[in-house]
Amino acid sequence: AQSVAQPEDQVNVAEGNPLTVKCTYSVSGNPYLFWYVQYPNRGLQFLLKYITGDNLVKGSYGFEAEFNKSQTSFHLKKPSALVSDSALYFCAVRDRRYSSASKIIFGSGTRLSIRP
Amino acid sequence: DGGITQSPKYLFRKEGQNVTLSCEQNLNHDAMYWYRQDPGQGLRLIYYSQIVNDFQKGDIAEGYSVSREKKESFPLTVTSAQKNPTAFYLCASSMQTGEGQPQHFGDGTRLSIL
């Protein structure tokens, strides 16, 4: 069975410092991996995805994520945090054996708080 | 601009009442989805549709119904059988072709009980 875990409910970082939001997954096949961001009372916005190739994926707003197959992780990173990065972040995984996006599984979310 | 429009933004339901949440997309996507979001939990899939006039139950379909009469529209009805309907409801769409297509989300409808 597929699953995804975001072990931290909240991450607090000072503005200008690097940030990491953790995600680990469990799928029986090779995964598609996604990160989304949600601002208050808004829908989810797609940030980046891993399909194949380079383990370091670059996405929107200066975010990047590193795929680590041996550790089954897909941590979200940014070299220098902005106050405007404060939001709820979701990791999602889908076994690529399934063609339908209905099989995507979302993590429980990590609230990122950037202090000035 | 292309996107997904959900309405209303806020909705209140009385006991025994059915309510319908609207979702319209102009992205020309074949697939559409309804999710429920509760605090501290990830998104849970209610229903999805991969093509017009066809839809499938997700993980928590009980107490909900949908229709897909047009490609652009995927309304969700929360029936009186849903005993705990208070939540944030998100509609999404995606392309069916291409590897690892991401989902595009609307801005949600927050449903509360009067």
C-alpha cells in the first residue's frame, strides 16, 4: 500500500536561513512525487514534481526538492527563506503503475512559519 | 486566465438539507476530483471522474453524490446522509495524458452546519 509521511507538523525558520520540510514515502513501485503549497483559505498550488532523471528538482518560488531512493525521501528545500513562504506544505506520492491521478496520496501537511 | 472556479466560497447547511457545491474548469482537462480537507489531515478523495458521464467513488464517498454531464463541470452534492459535513472542500482537475501530471486546484468551499 502507498503511504506518505510528513514527520513535522510545524517548522519554524528565521528569514534568510535555509529551510527543509521533510517527506518520506512508501510505495511498491517507482513513485511520482509532488510538493504543493496552500495559503490560508486557498486551494493547493503545485510547486514541483519528480518523475525521473536528476535527483534534485527545481520548482516555483526558488524551492527545490531532493529525491533519495535509498532513504525513500523527497525533502523540500530553499536556500534562503522569505516571510512570504509561510504556508502549509503538502507532499504527495503516486505509484507510476497507476495511470490515474486518483491514486495520489497526500501527506498530512507541514506548517512552515518564517519569522522576520 | 485558465483555472478552476469553485462556488460558493462559504456555505451553511441546515439539518436534513442537501447542498450542492459548484466546480467549473476551463483548462480542458478530462479528469476532475473532489477532496475533503479537515484540520491536521491530508486531503481525502471523495469522488473522481476521468471522462464525461462517468465517475468513481473515492475513499470517503458515503453521504456524497456527483454528476459529470459536461467536461467543464463537476458538481458535488453533500446529502443529509453525511453526518459530519463540516470541512473545506477542494475541487481539482488534471490532464490524463503525459507522465506525472499534477493536479490543479480551485480555492475551495468551506461548509459549515447551522
